[in-house]
Amino acid sequence: MSSLQGVIERRGQRIFDLVDQYPESIFTKAGFYQKMMGISMRDETFKIQMFRFVDVLASLRRSDDIVEHLREYFHGMNGFVPMMQTGLRVAGFFPWLTASILRRNVSGMARQFIAGKDGADVMKTLRKKRRQKIGFTVDLLGEAVVSEKEADEYAARASELLETLARETRGWTDPLGKNAELFPVVNLSLKISAFYSQMDPAAPEEAIAHLVPKLRPILRRAKELGVFVNFDMESYAQKNATLDLFQQLFTEPEFKDWPHVGIVIQAYLRDAERDLHDLIEWGRRRGTRFAVRLVKGAYWDYEKIVSNQNRWSAPVFLQKPESDANFELCTRILLDNESIVTAAFGTHNVRSMAHAMAYAEEKGIEKTRFEFQLLYGMAGPIKRALVEMGYRVREYSPVGELLPGMSYLVRRLLENTSNEGFLRAKFAENLSPAQLLRDPNDLITSNGRIPPPVETPPGQSHSADGADQETPPGDSYQNAPLINFVHPQNQEQMRAALRQARAGFGRQYPLVINGEKVTTGKWMKSLNPSAPNEVVGEVAEAGIPEADRAVEAAQAAFAGWSRTPAEERAKLLERVAAGMERRRFELSAVEVYEVGKAWEEADGDIREAIDFCLFYAQQMRILGRPTLTQHVLGEESYQHYWPRGVALVVAPWNFPIAILTGMVSAAIVTGNTVIMKPAEPSSVTGALLMEMFEEAGVPRGVLNYLPGHGSVIGQHLVDHPQVVMIAFTGSREVGLRIWESAGKTRPGQPELKRVVCEMGGKNAIIVDSDADLDETIADCIYSAFGYQGQKCSALSRLIVLEENYDRVMERLLAAAASIRVGNPEEPGITVGPVVDERAYKRILEMIEIGKKEATVAFQAKNVPNDGYFVPPTIFTSVKPDARIAREEIFGPVLSVIKVRDLDQALEVANSVDYALTGGFFSRSPANIERVKAELVAGNVYINRSCTGAVVGRHPFGGFKMSGGGTKAGGRDYLLQFLIPRIVTENIMRHGFAPEETPRFRAEFLVRPGERKS
Amino acid sequence: MSSLQGVIERRGQRIFDLVDQYPESIFTKAGFYQKMMGISMRDETFKIQMFRFVDVLASLRRSDDIVEHLREYFHGMNGFVPMMQTGLRVAGFFPWLTASILRRNVSGMARQFIAGKDGADVMKTLRKKRRQKIGFTVDLLGEAVVSEKEADEYAARASELLETLARETRGWTDPLGKNAELFPVVNLSLKISAFYSQMDPAAPEEAIAHLVPKLRPILRRAKELGVFVNFDMESYAQKNATLDLFQQLFTEPEFKDWPHVGIVIQAYLRDAERDLHDLIEWGRRRGTRFAVRLVKGAYWDYEKIVSNQNRWSAPVFLQKPESDANFELCTRILLDNESIVTAAFGTHNVRSMAHAMAYAEEKGIEKTRFEFQLLYGMAGPIKRALVEMGYRVREYSPVGELLPGMSYLVRRLLENTSNEGFLRAKFAENLSPAQLLRDPNDLITSNGRIPPPVETPPGQSHSADGADQETPPGDSYQNAPLINFVHPQNQEQMRAALRQARAGFGRQYPLVINGEKVTTGKWMKSLNPSAPNEVVGEVAEAGIPEADRAVEAAQAAFAGWSRTPAEERAKLLERVAAGMERRRFELSAVEVYEVGKAWEEADGDIREAIDFCLFYAQQMRILGRPTLTQHVLGEESYQHYWPRGVALVVAPWNFPIAILTGMVSAAIVTGNTVIMKPAEPSSVTGALLMEMFEEAGVPRGVLNYLPGHGSVIGQHLVDHPQVVMIAFTGSREVGLRIWESAGKTRPGQPELKRVVCEMGGKNAIIVDSDADLDETIADCIYSAFGYQGQKCSALSRLIVLEENYDRVMERLLAAAASIRVGNPEEPGITVGPVVDERAYKRILEMIEIGKKEATVAFQAKNVPNDGYFVPPTIFTSVKPDARIAREEIFGPVLSVIKVRDLDQALEVANSVDYALTGGFFSRSPANIERVKAELVAGNVYINRSCTGAVVGRHPFGGFKMSGGGTKAGGRDYLLQFLIPRIVTENIMRHGFAPEETPRFRAEFLVRPGERKS
């Protein structure tokens, strides 16, 4: 290798020498751009604000709006510490900026990186480059494709571009001549996700089934025209599907012998090496040459953030030199297999280039049998050097409008200012060639935080991302990971679990009272809402006598459980969490059948249940330690908590494991004993939860499983004098009844009844005139229609500012028309059946009411006939006082309300009885702050969906008629299940007292279980 | 001074030389004692446990009990870190100890310091000492005197001792001969507090009026017998009274010319110098010689703890060298005034002695005109050296039984092991003479924490005892100081305030609605319960229309107030606190008249109100800062709190400012608006609170003052749909009615009604068989009868273990018979009138019921006829199921229940409907831990009274039928007035997000005031 390193250094030095011959600044556009990049590199806060401003700018149409945004983004900036450090005052920097100057400057910046508006426009650039012996691959920029309409439009634009390029370049020849047959002049890069709006990582076959017929005509035409086609890579979620699609399409007889096709390998991915090997094997099987563009990868921040948020191990290397080293590894693999694959090295890093050159030399591969691909508008001197050295250079040339180009622009700005980027190191920081040409393997730090390659085991936190070292063990909490369905083995496991669950249809589940199975002679059937003739299971129906026995059992068990140390109770929850993790797919599968959840929705529900167990275990550990109230000489005064007694948990069916587990685990970990009444439509899921607590070793009587009819046993239990705690989540009607009933103190009742009450919502999202519509549309569709709108957090009212209304609605309606409605047994379904016939009828009735009050702007057609499928429906021209704008519907129905401005938007949003969730899409800092302050909701979400609260991160719950402000999954939640108690000891005896406070014996502070009353 | 230092060093060196001639160990008793002292000096934890064990030992009668206590005190000790450090294992140290060996050893230790059991017994010692030319002063040890019976017994014993000593020493002559007329052979030290059980710092005249006739015969006889009488000094609380008593008595014609009287000056007191000057001036006026014993002071820990707990500036110097230096200052004053005062230097410190010698030489005072007083059993070699040098030496010789001697023993043990003590430095640590003889002024560290000489201004914390430096400003909280009535100027201010209040009798107080004074034509009179013909004031009576107007005003004010930043709301409370501090005596005085509170009780109530303001201000500052829920890349998720809306506060009369302020200030600081309905008997006090909020600038409508009849406006307001929060403290009956009524959600009601509900108690204290009865009796009397038992925390059931029963009852009944019942306008009253005629009748009725259920063991006689004075009453032979053992009486009535053992005690204690406060007196670590764990009460108090919870230190409130577990003055309290809200922002835009979380703009997170519903 060291001889290779010598060659690398010589080749690299040569490039640098050539680059330095032409003292052109890397930032070719001087003035605004150069100044901005300079500050951005010195000041992180400025950089963030600047790039955010650039991001929003293209969507602003009014000049005053542009100036206002500028003011908001940089207001008070020179008060920021980092700005002070740079010694720069924005106030002195910006006054000469007007809206038009700004727009011109930013447009200028964008034009630096975007090669042209369209096919015709781009030709000017391509011709100029041709004169410099630089080739091109053209990429069609576009907004995120959120509907099939947009996908179709994109496909049409791609076809048109293809034709234009072919036509306009007729007669062009290869600039180098040699090996020209490998490198057609016209090279088109296709962004696969733009061809289908419903790609779901869990359903790659389905995506491919849609994409193949869509791409085939374009490919056919390209082949006819002798155009090279490259499949670009975007985020990791689409990677496997894109690879599969590539292989499947180009194995088709029609394309099997076509050599001018290529795909991208992203070296920052840990999968890259394996994927590359697989591709090469495929290529050899196929028997025709193909190409691979090797890049580092452009979504590093995004992948890191997404995996962190979902608690996945990062698919990308976390150290930049790791990606660089992997790039070199893949370079060698490519060149080792030059006989079947043509390599394109997509990099601006001279070291990476020099390595490829050196290794190719070592392998005796001609200079002209591979190429370097660099981005349009960047690293001009390097391109020139490469050309001069006789290498092939191709520019990646984006084509498109300013608006969709902004996200591309921001990525380029980030790349140029990145601390770890090559260009910054070379051209801004002037590192020496020796430094720049070092072997990246030598730069990988051994203490770099390299996460484990597989998902963390259940209930354990990532060691790499572990909590503060000072936190006592057991006090740190991290969410369980979601199942990442991008991995085929997870898809497989889910399918197997579904088969298994189906095989168990019809099983009978008895009550569990005091640890014993109890049947009552009556069975309640639980049906599959996708196919109501299928009986998922039958549960015993409890009556009054069983309810009384359960209270007795819970009361008896309280004696022991209330005295069990908090640590042991916390451990029980952690065992339950581990059990859920073990039976994770099984539980998901049952939910798919019992309540009609889509795969990811079901998995999210299990994840949330696990999180509740882990979070409340951690919280109880913290609360379980008595804390000194105040340091006073001669006294020890400690606060600690006692459980309340027997708790009744009444849960809904829509998060059948999560919400049930949340309330049950909170009650149990705090030392209370529990009677758990699951909702009737999800009683089987409830039985499984009981099983898991039993497997985890819950003592008899501490948890009792009591399915039955709310009208029979619910009221009886609420009124029972020994039931002192009621945790309820469900409808407003039932919640208010429980609240009222629990207010009455009955003879023999030992405590005031405490009710934790979570009810409904009528949730609004406001769309500002500068909202990023790519995100807005996708998130609103998901918020409104995910799980058929059967979430208390679901979006029910979309409030759109009139300035933006038409654009929003156009994309929204098209997006709604594109979502998949069907049996959620299949992956990739957004909308399945509603839970039961009652819900089905109720929702259809509300739709009928809506039709009288407003306009049906969209209603899905072709929903399945069997099962309780309600067509997703969007109403427009909805008045704020319409019933569909005020009453909770709990189904896939969205009311859209057009408003004049943000004042009116807030007024409308806040005008309902509920205050559960609310959302806002905007890129105006001032408006965001205002909505944060004024939107009346328990959970306010900015620039994201209003559903999907994560335990610990988004303590969940509302107020007004949405509930008591209880915040499940929040730090205050457990307090509601506890009684605070103070123990004060005078530790002064005859005038002397220890100066230091001894450790408190926490384990003694348990409540005496047996109380006479 | 430096020539003086030279003499000091020479004299000191001479003492050391003489001491070293006789290589006698300082710890003359070898074996157990020596070993124990050795470990104690090395191991602080062992020392504490050992001394505590010594403290309890004398009260243990059964051998197994002694062994059990030993085990408990040292169980697990060698697991303690400090023990590990000493490398010592208690397990290896104690196995040879049996109960009798232990008792013998500890008795031996006690005998080392106690000169004899009684007058006859002590003579043996005194004769032996006479042979060593050492004189004596005899002190009579005794338990704390908790009743007049005990005081009488003490006086009798003192007389007897006087006679015995005079008789047995007949013919003894002065050992030195010279100046013998100044130093009678017999010298008797009197502990003044033992002659009167009801000494109250606020009422020194009253104490003196009792003490003068009691002491006069003893003094008269001493004078006759030629005996010297010295008044000892104990705690600071009695110091002024003792000084006054001394001067008053010895100015009486009978004693005016008696030179053989002395008093103690404690050099550790900051007052010492001034007191000494005053004494000398008095002596010169009197014209007869007298004596002063100058000591450092023996209650340093106690004074420091008491002042810290009451937030007083410490009356003692906090650095040992300061006391030493002050001792020298006082030495010089004494010697400067040798013409009128004879000095006795009570010290073991050779430097202090040498300084006295040197200064006396400088002044030309003969060696035999002053004396050194050292403690019996300590510093033998030093005494011998002093004698050899020709100085007068007198031993302070305690006489008494083992049990009362234990506290004296413990003080000696502490002195011997003190890190700062001279004896330890010299004899255990062998410091060099040069070190030991240094000028103490050179040892005072400039950064020593010397607190300011005056009480800290209101609302500010002691800078010296300030909180953690890392705590943000405003986050630290410290209780306001109590008024220290030991200072005459405070007594004066209180008297002036009472005159002022009386002058204001009959004033009329209108309602305050929306900042406006409102009258209704109806006036409710508020009477003085000590003299019901006196009208303290008249308040306007609100009806339904005023209630509705108040709700409207509060609703309207919510818009602005809910948007007012938390910091401003906190500041309002702090201004209210400052106003209360300013008007502190005025408020107390009104309470004395309106609800019959004793001085200290009234002041405690104002202090608590101030504390509530300060504490909730601090808590709101903490809650007012949004907190990140979890650190996740690409997201900012903050939790913060919103107010609820209009709150109704319904308060009781028994803490007329404190509880009202607590609920009002909590509701207001959290951003709610309030309708405050004070209890009818304390409406005038309520009006003053309104005034104080107005003075502090509460915006109009934010607080509305609405006195009236609960039956009329209370129910109406509770049911009002716009009242969403009710804070109630009062009776169980009313509490349950409010709880039930608030459960109903009415049309137009925006929120579920939240009720903070504090009700009654039936509080028990358990007295263990090893309890320290000195503390037990005093604290139980105070807990049961303080403020006439009209505290929800008051002791109502005294549960006594049978082993101890007779001893407890004997002292308890005598103590009860000694408390002062009367008009609390006078200071020093324990029991005043109950609040009104209704209460008076109800309590007398309960006493009648008690008479049928149990035995009246005590009932006070001679209570005033006017006013609602209920005689303090103690029932014995009370069965646990008697009505007087189960129902709240809320008056000066105590039921005593005898139980077999702790099991039964807990069973009885926990068998009532209530769970508010509870107490336990014990010195068994195991029993204490058990009761901490098992006593069912919201506030459990060990070895102290069960009343007098302090805000922040003892968050207050109970469960079961005592309330909702809400804990006023605790860290969870404000949460009940708030709604948690989460604001989550996706801060990722096109794949990029700032790595660092920007600061959150807290001020924006205010609730929009106007809500449509």
C-alpha cells in the first residue's frame, strides 16, 4: 500500500500544481455569495439562519415579505454570542439589502449551482462546458413528489428533457475519443422517488411494481436515442428498493444487453461495500456491462437525524474519514471489476481522485475507461486540472426552477462550508497538500463514536449515545427503536407474524382475577375490521360479580405491592418491555387484524408501549428516592411518595397496547394495584398485555384483566368505594361521566377519587403562506389520514392562509388521491378500515352532515367493499362553526378552512371546545414564535405532523374538553398516581446534631398495605 | 499588646510545664471511655451514634432493651464509609459488651463528670478536692422543668442542697486565705429556668414576676448562711430575662448590700460585651460588689441550629477564635472593673487563662482576687498547675441522678471531642505550646462566615448562608425569619401594634371587585373572641350578583394576567411579602384580636404567609422556564405551563393570613385570576390581605375580595361554569361537597374543574418507651393546646406505650396544668379563646361526649369567664373507637390511648378516616424507621411537635379524608394550578439542523387570555 500512497501523493500533487496555476477563487461569484460564505464558516448561528433564509426565499412572492423574513431571521443576531465573536454586526451588513437585491443575489447563488431552467436553457451551459472538454449528466430538480399527479408530471418532464438533450447534442462526439463507446454523450440522472409518490420502505415490491411500467417507456426511448441513464440515490429509506428496481428492470429481456445504465453507490453508507458486491455479482450474471457512480453521499445530516430520532443505529459512518476510506475501498472494488463495471468517481476530494488514479494505474486500467464526476458550479480549477491530465470529467448538472432548486442549493452551501469538507479545507483554510493527501484510514479516531452495526437490544440504550455520565444508573431513559422496515428481514418477520396471528384466530381468552383464569359463560367476539367475518378471538365477558372479585383481589394485593420497593416495581416494567420487544411482531400482527392498523402504525404502538414501561420505570426510580426538602441544621425533612390504592384503568382501542400499557404501567409502578378494562374492540390485544405482565412476574392480584361492557362494569367500578384512582382515556362523553361520578365520596371510601382523564380533540394545523409545501402536504396527509384518522391527535381541521390556499389545495387534493386505501395486512397501506360497524356508520353519517355544510373537495373512490372502509374525504368551504369543524369525527375526514391571515387562523384554531394537538407549518420565525405562544393545545407541533407523540419527548395530552392536563409520557404523569408524604425528623438531641445528613433509608418508605377504614 | 503577649506566653508555658510534670492522661478513666473517645475523634458517624446511645441509655430499664438499642445504633456501621476510613470494625469492638457492662461503663463515664447523686453524696468529692486546695460550686442537675410541680420540686431540692452544703462545710476556711472575704466556701449555682416552667422570651416581666417570689426565700437563706449564689446561664432565649431577674432581685433592699452573688456571661454571645457593660453599670449604681463568671458558653450547637431553623442571625460567634477573642475582651473589661466586680474565669483553655493572668498582672490585681473555674472531672493537670501557681481554682460540680445527668454528660463528651476544643488540641493532638498560646484574633479568618448582626431584611436571604452559587438568581428560596421576641424592641413593637389595632376597631371593609370598592348595604361583624362585645371590624357581605360580577372581572382580567411573564408575577408576590414584612406587627395584632392567636402564633402565621409568597415566587420562576423534554437531533421539544383560568379560593379562619395567602398566591403567581372568599370569622384579616395585594400593584380583577356566607355565594361560585379551579382548605363536610359539585361539567364550562382540597385531621402522636420525655411532654402540650388546638395539624390523640405510661402521664398532666390560659393580647399565653360561639359550643359538646366515653384526667380551672375560653382537657382511658378518638374536635382537647406495644400503637394511629399529621417520640433507630415507613399521615414528625409546618421545609397536607395529597408549600403544589403544554419544533430543514439548541424564548409562552368557548 505504501507504494500506492506514493503514487497517490504524486498524482495529488500534480492536481494541486495545476489548480494553483490558475489562481481562481473557489467561490467564483464574488460579492454577496463570497461574503456570506465567509461569515458562515466563522459563525454557526449565522450560517443556520442564512441557509434557512435561503431555503424560504424562493417561496416568498411579496417584497415586503422578503424584507420581513430577513429581519426576523437576523433580528437580534448581533446580540448572539457567536456573532459577537466574529466581531461582525449584521446591522451593518444588511442595510443596503432590499428585497430585489436579495432576490437577485440569492438567485445568483442558485444559478451558480443550477445549470439551467429547463432542457433548452441548459444547453447554453452544456455547450460551454463541451468546449472545456467537460461532459455532463443532467438531473431534473423537483419538489418532493407527494402525489401521483406530480409523479406523472415529473415523468413527462424527464421524457421531454431526454428528447431535448438528444436532439440538441446530435453530432456531438466524445471529447477524448478513446473508449468512447462506454460513455455516451448524453447522460441522464433519474431521481427514482420522483416517479412514485407512495414509496414505502416496508413495501419495496409494491413500489417496484408501480415504477417498472412508469420507467420502461423512458428507458426504452433512452436506449433508442443512445442516452446513458443513471439511477440516482437519495435517502437510505429508498436505497434497497432502488437497487432492486435497477436490477429487476435491467434484467428484463428488453434491457438485458444495454450497457449504458448506471446506479449510485453512497460510500458513507455502511451497506455500500456489500451492495456494491451484490451489484457486481448481478452484473456478471446479467452478462452486460453497467456503470456505478461512486459518491460519498449527500444526506449525511438527514440520515444521522432520522436514525437518531427513531433510535436506529446510523446507516452512515459517523466519522468523515470513515466515509473517505470506504470510498477508496469501493474504488478498488470497482476497478478490480472493471471488466463488467464502468466506474464514475463522484467526488471533489483530490485525495479520493488521486487514489482512484493511482489504483487504476496499478491495475493497468486506461485513464479513459473511467470518469470523474463533479458538481456543476463547484471546484472549477480541479475539473480543469483533471482535463489537463487527460482524465474524463463529467459535470452533474441540475436543471430546474428556483423554488425546487433551493433545497439543492442549501445542500451545496452546506457542503462548501462544512467543517469536514475538502473544498473548505483546501480553498478556505489552505491546508497543505501533505495534509490533504493523507490516508483517511489514519484519520479515523479510535474513540470516535461508532455505533453498533445492529439495532440495540430491547430495553437497553445505545452505549454510544448514552446519557450523561453523572446520571445514576437507571435514571437515564431512551426510547426504544422503531422497527426499520427498510430491512428485508424485518419485512419477513412481520409477514411470518401475520401468518401466525391468522393461525391463532378464534382463540378464547378468559378473565384474569387474582392471577387466576376466570370464564363467565359469556364470550365477546373480536372481529377483523378488514374482514368482519373473521373472528380474531373471543374474550370472556365480566359482570358485576367478577368486577367485585377483581376489586377484592386488587385490594388484597395492595398490602404487598405497596410495600414492594420502587426498584423492584421498575424492574417489573422493564421485564414487560423486554417481553414486548421479544413478541414485538406478534403483537403488531394481532393489532393489524384486531383494529386494522398499518404495519408501521402497529409497530409504533408497540414501541410506545415499550417506551411507557421504560420511561415510567425510570421516572419511578427518580421519584422513589426520597428527597431532602431543604437543608436545615438539626433536621432531616424528606419528601417521598406513596401509592393511592386500587386503580381502575379504562382504555381505548385505538392504541390498544400503548395507551393501555401507559396507564397500567404508571399505576403499577407507583405501587397501586389495577383492574384493567380494555376497550371492547381490542380485548384480545388487552389479553396479550395481561399475558406479558404475567410472563414478567406480576404478583397475583396486582393486575387484573377484566374485559366487559363499559355500561355494565365500567360504571360499577368507577363508583366502587374501594376504587380510589381511575385512569381513563376515551371519549368526552364517557370521560365527563366518570369525572362527575368520581366526584361523589361514598361511605367507606378511604380516599378522594383521583381521575386521570384524557378525552378527544378537534385538532387544527395552520398553513402559513411561506410554508414548505413539500413537508406540509406529506405531513398533513399523514396527520389526517394515518390510521384512518382514528387518533385523538389526528388532524381534523386544516386552516390555510388565503395567500397560499390554491397551491396548498392543489397539491393536497392530489396527494390525498394518491394514498393507498386497503387491507393493512399488506405493507404500505395508509388507510385501512375503521374499527367497527358503529364507527363506520357514525363516520359516514358525519360525512353526510358535512356534505350539507360544506363542499366535498375530495372523496376516495374504489375503497374495498368488504370491511369497514370509509373513503378518505376532504371538505372545503367549511365554516368554523360547522359541525364538521367543531365535533370530533375520529375518521378519515378533513375539513379545510380558508382564512385571511394568521390572526384569523389562530382565532379559528382556538375556537373549539378541545385543546389537544395543533400544528403550524411556516418558515417565518416571528409567526412560529407567535403560534408557539398562542395556539391553544396541549401539544403544539411546528413544521411536522401533529400525530406521533413519542414518550418522554412529547408528553401527550390536552386540556379544555380534551382532558385534565395529565401528560402521559411526561415527567409529571406519575405524580397523579401518588400521594406525597413528608417525614421530618428532629435530629438534634440535647443540643447536638450531625452536621452531615446521613443517607435516607429509602426502602423503608413504603405504604402499609392494610388500612382499616 | 505585644508585651502582654509575651507575658501570656510565659504564663502559659509555665502552666504547660507544670502539666507535663505529671504525665497523667487527660482521660483519667481508661478502658471503655478512653477507647470510645478515641474512635469518636476519628469517626464522626460513630461519635454521633455513640453519643446518641449514651443519651438514651439511662432511660432504658430492661437489659434486652439496652442490647437492642446498641445493635440498632451500630448496625451496619462498619458498612459506613467513615468507619471504613478508620479501619475499625464495630463488630469486633462490641461483642464483649453486655447490658450490664455497658450500663456500668456509661455510669462510670457519667460519674467522671457528676460529682455526686445528692448533697450528702457530693461531700465525699468536695472533701477530697478541698485537700487539693480546689474549691467548688455545686449545680443541681435536673430534667427540663415542664410543669410548675417540677419547678417546685427543683426549688425544694435546691433549698435542701443549700442546707446540706452549709451544714457539712461548717468550719471550712478559704484555702488561700488572702481575699477570702470575696470567696465564700459554699458556692451554689442556680439554673433559673428550672424554677419556672412557663418562661416565655416574649414575656420576661411575667417570668420575673413568678421567679422573684420563688427565689427570694432561697436567696434569703443563702445570705443568712453566708453562701455564694450564682445564676447560671442557659440558652439565649432566657438570657435577657435572667439578666433582668438578677438585677431586679439584687436591687431589692433586702439583697442590695449582698456581695456574694454572681451571674454568668457567655463570651460566645455577640451580646456579651454589651451585657457585661450593662451589668457593671448596674453594679456601680447598686454600689455593692458582685461577681461574674465568664465562660465561653455550652450551647453553641443548639444556638446555631435554633437560629438557623428560625432564620435568625446567630446570637453566637460562628468561629471558635471569635469566642476566644471575645472571652479575652470580656476578661479585660472584668479586670478593668475589678473595683466592683469579682471575676471568675470559666475555661479550660490555657491561653485564656494565661491572658487573664497576664492582664491582671498588668493591672496590678492580686492573684487571689479572681478565680478560675473548671469543670469537675476535666483537665485535672491544669487545675493542679493553677493551684501550684497560687491561683484560686473552683470546680463546677454537678449533683444529680444519672438520667438527668445524661444531657450534661453528652455536652462534656462533645466538648472533649470537639475539633475546635482546647483539650483535644492539647491532650489528644499534642499541639505545641506556641500553637496553643496564639492570640485568637490572629486565627479569625477573614472569609469566615460571619453573619450580619441584625435580622435579614424581608424577602432577602442571608448572604452568608446563601444558596449554591450555581443556582440561578431568584431560584434560591429561604424562609423568612420569625420575629424573635427575645428582643425587647420586638415586644415593644407588638404592644404598639396591638394598641393601634384596638384603635382601629369597628372599621368597615368593602368588597373589592375589579379593583373597585363595593358595598352591599349588608355588613358582617367580626368579633374579638376574647371579648365578644368588641367589634374588630365589619365587612361587606357579598351576594349572588357580586359573585357573578367578581367572576366576570376575573375572567376579563385573565386575558392580561395569563400573558404576564412569570417573572413579573413572581415579583408581585415578592412585593406582597415585603409589604407583609413591613406591616408584620400590624397583621399579627389584628389576628390576636380577630381570631384569638397568641403573639408567636400570630407572627408564625404572617411568617408563613410571607414564606408562601417567596416560595411560590421561586417555584414559579423554575416552572416558568420551559424545559427541553429530551435531547434529540433535529428537534426542539419543550415543556412549559399555562394557567387554568378563574380560580376560587375558599379559606379557613385558623391561619387567616397564611392559608389564604398560600392559596391566593399560588393561583395568582401561576397566572390564574382569583376570587378570594375568606372565612367569615377572619374576614377583616382577609381584607388586609387584599389591601396588601393592592399595595403591591395587583392588576384590577386579578384578585377579587369577596367575603360572604359560604352557603350563599360559596356553592354558587363552585358551580359557576367559568370557575375552573377551586382551592379549598376547611372542613371535611364542605370539602367533600365542593369535590362532588365540581365533578359536574356544566354547559359552557371551558375546562374540567380542578379542586385543591385540604380538609381535617385526627392526628396522633405515639410515645415510645424510650422517648426523651423532656422533649415529648413539652412538644405534645404545644401540639395539642397551641392555638387552642385549632390547627388541622393539632395533636388530638396521644398514644402511649404502657411501659412508659405512668411516667408520661404524670409529667403530662402536671405540664397541662401549668400552661397559661388567657387573653392572648398578653404575651406568653398558650391557650386563648376559641374562635367563636359556634366553635365554643361544639367543643364543649364534644367534651361532654368524651366524659361519657372516657375519663377526664385533667381539665383546666379558672379559665376567663368572658370570651370563648374552653378549658384545656385531657381524657384518658379512651378507646380507639370512641367518638373523641375518631372525630375531629378542633379545640384544646386531647385523648390519651394506652397501648401494649408499637404494633398496636400504629394500628390505633392508622385506624381513623384521616391522614394529616402524625408524630413519634423515640430514641430507637429501628422503631423510628418503622414509624417513618408505616405511620399513615401526610406529614410525619419524629421527635418534635406535629404542628408548625414550615413552607418549603415541610410541604403540608394529607390524604384519606384529610385531603387530596396536594402539599401546600411543596414543590408539586403549583402544578395543580397549571396546565402542562408541549411545543415541539422540527428544526430540520432540507436535511440540516443546528447541532446546538438555541435558547428558548420563554417570554412568549403565555396563554392567550381570551378564549372562545
